[in-house]
Amino acid sequence: MKAAILHAAHEPMTIEIVELDGPRPEEVRIRVAASGLCHSDYHIISGDLGSAFPIVLGHEASGIVEAVGSDVRGLAPGDRVATCSSIFCGHCGDCQDGHNHLCSDKPLRAAPDPSSPIRQKGEVVHQFCNIGGFAEELIVHRSAVSKLPEGMPLDIAALMGCAVLTGIGSVTEGAGVKPGSTVVVLGCGGVGLNVVQGARLAGAAQIIAVDLNPAKRALAQTFGATDVVEGGEGAVERVLELTKGGADYAFEVVGSTAVQRQACMMLRKRGTLMLVGLPKSGSDFSAPALLIITRELRVVGSLMGSVPFQRVIPQYAQLYLDGRLTLDPLISHRIKLKDINTGYEQLIAGETARSVITFDL
Ligand SMILES: [Zn+2]
Ligand SMILES: [Zn+2]
């Protein structure tokens, strides 16, 4: 089967033939229907996050189950599924507390196998986020899979396990936004648009979308933004004006220290800054400490929407099928695997909300 392989940072990916080893007893083999291009993969391409090579990137995929291991219950060949990188054990303290996205004992393949079922001429090819979605097929742990309701389109479903989950979950579970609140969202890519949508679902009264790109600001209005503000210089002042003194919540979805600082300045007293966007590894959070203390601000992080994804993905899918969740405009481009490098160029140029690779099944 074909996969896009990254041999080193700063190089284009190449489409090559690889084999899969498995499924092992707790694993599921999936024929990929669609796979989203996310900024997190780009951190490996750009070298901002370290990685082992060669590697198959891609961590938001959907598809059809081809085979299940002997210990897998509740899934069968033919099932339509979405994947999520938050694999979990189910029995550690964090899982028992209901926070399986923070699992302390992730069920990785045992050493010396470096947790990847992908092989090329017998040599290991690494699998990004335990998924490796930029391939025609993949093998994942059963805890990386969520079954979809009947009728859920697979290209839309590919975005459920990352952009949709991370965005909506950070609002509803991470921040616990209350009805009537004021919310500012800084960065309106695939995740940010879902933060906007999450705020709408949570009943926020005012949702201000901030982005440098006018097309993304316009898209944010489709997802529920009540006001839009151009990012950069002057954004803080404008948000303070619009909110008459500051927002209850500011979501930073860029992963930039400068934007994190701005987000902090946009809050009212006792407001909450939610850090959602992944920064470069090694980058520090910096904000005016005196402001945080004297205004009693809270700074909180949210990983993968802070939700148990296997329970939540079918719920979100049902909301979409009921017409209550906006997901179609998230996909700006449908591309083929061979066009993956161009897809990333467009993502980095800010031209796309989300590109999705679709495969012929
Ligand atoms: Zn992602
Ligand atoms: Zn666990």
C-alpha cells in the first residue's frame, strides 16, 4: 500500500510502498477514507518538534475497519470509524478519573518495536501520533478508534478526532463556558473555528473571532462569531472596546507567545485564558504577572479538547447529522495523497481552513 513518507525535516514527503505488520490482538486495521492536514504534523516537517525518521505523518483519519485483533470487542470489519491520537489504557489513575486523553500508561507496542506497525522492506517506519494517517491503510490500537453513526460522511468525520474535538471540547469541557459569557478566539483555523462553534453551542452571548486573514474572519461568522477583529496591532484595544472592558474567556489557538500575551490583555477581571494552540517545543509562556494577580486571571491548558473522545465523537457526529454542528465549510480543499506537499504549502500560506486527503475506497 502507498504512504507519504517524511525522511527528514524540511524535505518534501514522498509517496512510497510500505507494508503493515498486524493487527496484533488489541489492534484494528483500517482502510483510510480521508485524512486531514493539521498544523501539528507541520511541526515535524518544519523541525519545530523533534521526531524519529522515516515517519508517516497524519493523525486525523477516518475509514472502514478491515480487520480486528482477537481481543477487540465492539468493532467489526465494515464499521465506519474515526481515529484519535489519544490512545489510552483505561485503568491508570487518569483514565479512572475520566481523563483518558491524559492517560499515563498509553498502550504502546512493546520495545524494541518502536510502536509502529509500518514496515518498508523489513525496516521500521515510524507512525506519527500512533496513527500515521497519510497512507491508504493503517493499524491502530483499539483505543484510538471511535465508531461513527450511520450516515456520517467519512471526509467530514476525518476532522472529528482532532480539529473538531480539540476546538469544541476546550470550550465545553476545558473551560466550561457558561451561557451568556463573552468569548474571544485568537486564531481561526480548523481548531479555532470549532472553538467559535463550541462557544455558540455553550450559549455564549458574544463571540469575537480574531485572525489576520479576512477570509478566516468571514468563515468564523459562519461558525457563530458575533464580531470579528483583525489580528495584530490594535486587536487588544478593539476587543476591550467590543466587550466593554474585557472578555470572560480568551482562547489562544495559534501557539504563539505574542498572541498568548495579547489574549491575556483581552480578559476582564477573573477571566480565563485557555491555551489550546500547540507552541514550538521549548517555548515559554510569558504574560504580565502583575496583571494576572491584580485581575485574578486564570491560565489553563486544554489538550485534545479535554474530552473522552470515544464517547464524544459519536455525539458530535449526531449533532452534525441533526444540522446543529457546522462542519462542511471546514474542508476547503479535497486533495489526493500525491498532492500532500502542495496541501501543506497552502496550509502554511493560510489559504485553507482544512485540506483533506480523500482516498478511493
Ligand atoms: Zn491535529
Ligand atoms: Zn490510562
